[in-house]
Amino acid sequence: MATAIPKITLSSSRDIPFNRLVLSQSNVRRVKSGLSIEELARDIERRGLLQSLNVRPVLDDTGAETGTYEVPAGGRRFRALELLVKQKKLAKTAPVPCVVREAGSAILVEDDSLAENVQRVALHPLDQFRALSPAQGRVRPAAVMPATLSRIVWVQPMNSSPKTVGAAPAGERVNSLTFSRSSRLCKDRLTAD
């Protein structure tokens, strides 16, 4: 007789007014890196919020939900939305898509924050270039092109000749991937692997 495999239950999602959200002090991200909050706010203003916030209900002294939710995962997005509210570009009661973890969850708040920050995989620079390349047949206004296009970096084996631009893992060199080199790689249909 076959044994039934227990099914997982995903956290529910719903829109929560921005003024009912507070940034959790359990967020593990402390060092600023990547896009600034201002850049992220401009991107959200242009295309909307692409990823929900992960929230948990705030409880009072008796363990009852207060109607407020803390944001342990999605702190940078929260700060960008907060900036848009401050700039009066977003209503403070605007609905924000949130994934809501149960109040009594056995998963620690810090674990949600850590998982969100370490489980994502950055897009390979060559894939970034391909997506942004005019050869893809999509025309983008210059103002929309990310500033990072000029800073694409790639890793190649140590036995290659291009100059080293920075620290890299042992046995590898990090090199600037120029527009012309990226273009040739895309045209030749080479992969980064």
C-alpha cells in the first residue's frame, strides 16, 4: 500500500495598506549594497512592485493580532515604497501585495529574512547583456537602460589573457565585459558556461 506524501501549505497572500506595515528589526540585511533605495523607488514608480513583501502579524501583549504587520523580508522594497509615500507619489493607504506568514509560525523571522537574501541567484552578466541588447528587437529609451550595463563583470579561467580588474576566487580572473565583446559573444551564440 502506498504511503501518502504530506502536502505543504503555502502562506496566503493579500494586499495590505502601506500604513499598516512596519519594518521589522529582525531583517538580517544591515550593509547597503546594490541599487540604492532611490533607484529602487524610481524603478517601482516606473514599473510597479515586482515582488511581494513577506510579512507577519504584529501581536499585542495578549497574543492578539493588532492589524499591523512587520516586514522581515523585503525591507529595501518597503523603504522604497516609504520614500514614494514621503514624495507623495504613493498614497499611504495604497494596497501593497504581501505574503502573510502565520503569527505562530515555527519559522524564525530572521530565517525568512536570511532565506530571501541568500537564495536568490543574480542574473549572469552575459544574460543581462542579451536581455538589454538592441539585437533582441526591443527598443528602450536611453533613460530606461540600467546604469549597470556599463559595469558588467564576468569570470573566466585563469589561463586566459585579459587583465585582472579585481579580487576573484582562486584560479579565476574577473574581467570587464565590454559592449563589443558582449555583442560578439551573443552573435556567436556562445554561452558563459
